[in-house]
Amino acid sequence: MEELTPAQVVSLLRSCALLDIVPPITWISAALQRLGRDEFQGLGGDDCADVVCLVARLGVLPHESWLDMLAVRTYALGLGRMSHGQVSRLAWGLAMFQYEPPSEWQQAYSEEAIFHVEYSSEEAAAVLWSLAVFQLLPDELWMRTFVAQTTGNLGTVPLPALVNVLWSIAACEACKPNPAADVSPEEPGSPNRASSVMGLFDGIAAAMQTRLWEKTDIMRSYLPPETWVAGFYSATGPLLGRLSVSESVKVLWAVAVLQLCPPDAWLRQLSQRISAHLCSSTAPYQPLELLYISRAADDTLTQYCMQEPDSASVPGFTGIQVLGRDVPACSDKTLADGGGVGNGNSSGNGSDSSSGQSGSNRSSVGGSGSGGSQRPPPVWLAEIVRDSYMLLRRATPLLPPHWQSLNFRYPPYAQPQNVSAREEGC
């Protein structure tokens, strides 16, 4: 490997991908070391985009110093001069690594590199996902272009990319600063301080909010038009049975945060897939994933029941409360005493003061709601709430300290990867 040039190493990696060959980890490690030895000198935009994309597809996590050298090289090449294909592949690879590029790289990327009208729908999806992972809010012009590029074409986008698109839109919507707040994020007591974002990840959340506060062109809403959302349902509906554990968490969380009202058939298929994961012993949800699933299911069920009833009857429970703590078999005092996520208690630790959609404006189905009739909760969704809370109760000892102060609107999987995992990379 040492006698090969960086360009030859990249060619070998491309050949492995074309032939569907997965080299031994020792070979991949030697290839990455060879590229890093010369700091990617002699490689062009296509080479850099391909190598990061190929390494990500192999499931290998490079050292952060290796990624830093790649960022320096691509910045020197000029991110604004890269083609739409190069930008999307580079963005997707770096986002797969949960890598945070240097600030000057991010600025050049968000202000110069991402504006291409030639994106395919899959390329545009990769760029949007990378922006959300890098915690960079796209401006209104870019989002309008994204909607125009993908409307009617979402059926050509793979399921994992579609999941990441919805997650990204919800992440942008949930993490944008509150324009009604006149308090600087530097001032104590600001509503945008970390305590109002996520008590578990104070430093990360504070940095995110400070960065987002500096943008002056924050959109009022990142939710695309109804025609785009309808296309998303059509593209993903037949594929929901393939959702992985993490993908199901992302989708249900996004539905809850964006307060979407999916078609019954779509929501039923999603619920069935989540139910299958909840009952699985081979790929069970991790404790934090259960936390998100239980709260997202609770909020989605409430949102569902607050809609006007359809002309056709909806099979389901009637005359019961739909909050997680009131669903049969989940009213144990374990969660209620702790004021945990999804129990309707928004006081304490400021955990949900910024969500604006839970606590005070939840009401019981079959009770004295706020005007108008409500839809009965469907069995298949209510069972997700019940079962997820039961599993969450058992997993409580495995949750991080102060898990009850988790702000549900903070995107799942947005936190950086474990440092020890990165140290073990190639």
C-alpha cells in the first residue's frame, strides 16, 4: 500500500465498490493511513467525495484527525467550485460519520457549495440531511429549491434517505431559535439556553442555539407544502415494513414534532412496524430510543384524536384518556412519580417549556375537550403508547442520570458519537 499514490488508492476503493467487495479492516486501515500520510495531496474534488462516501458505505469510522485533513483539502479545493454530485457525496459521507467540520468549512459549505439546481432528488436529500447533522439551518431560498427539486420525485429516493429527510425537516423546525424571544442567548434566563433545549446535553444544545441565533434569515416554518407531504406518504407507505429500529424512531419523532396528520393506512403501517420492533428480542429499542418512541407515540395519538372525526368510523378505543400515564397497564406510579417524559407534566426542570405542544393543551378523549368532537383513539396506536411505556418502565435503571429533564424536541441521534468509539476508528 505504501508504494501506491493517493489517486491509486482511491481507484482501488472504487473498484471494490463496483465489484461489491468488502476488504478486510486491516486493508482499509492501511488505505486510509496512506491517504492521510500525504494529507490528500494530489486528489481532486471527485476523489475526495468518492473516498469519504466509499469509506462510509464500508461502515468504517476514521479518526477525527483524518476527517480534519479531508476537510482542509476540500476547503482548499474550493467547496463552491464542486459539482452537485461531488457536494452531495461529500456531504452524505461526512454526515454518516456525525463529523463536525471546522467553522470556516461549514460557512463555505452553507453559503457557497450547496446551491445547485442540478441536484437529483436523492442528492438534494443528502444535502438537507447533512445540513441538519452539521446543525446548519438552510435558508428559505434553498428550502424552496429543495421542495421544487423533490416534489413528485420522492419515489426515486431510497427509504433511508427519505427517513433522514423527514428527520432533518423536523430537526430544523425543532431547533430553530424562537423569533418572539428578545433575550440574547448569552443572557442568563434566556428561553433559548440549553436548559430549554435539552437538560441532558447542556453544552451541545447551548452551542447549537448560539450558532442558530446568529442567523438572520430563519424560516418561520420548515414544513414543506401539503403536496410534498402527500408525496412523502405515497413514497414511504409501501416501504414502512422495512424500517429499522432507528429509522422508526426518527419517523415517529418527526411526525410528532411536526404535528403531522398522516392517513390512517400510513399511520397504521408505521404503528405495526414499531409494534414488531417492540416485541422483538433480536433488535430491541435501546432505553433512550424507548424514551423517544413512548413520547412520540403519546403526542401522535393526542394529535390524532384532536382531529375532526372522519365520515367513516375509525375502529378503536372509546371513552378513555390517551395520555401515556392513563393508558391501561401503563398507569404505574413509577413514571408518574418522576414526572417523566410523556406523562403530561411540563413542570419541573423546564424540560418541555419550549415545545408548545404538550402539557397544557392535551386533553382526554371522551372527556370535556376544548370544543368540537374528537376522534376515538385507534387500537393500533394506543397499543404502541401502552407497550412502549411498559418497556420504558423496565428500562428506567439503564437511562442516563436526569433523563426526566430530556426535552423531547431535541432530535434523536443528534448528539455526537461516543469519543471512545472514534478513538477506536481507523
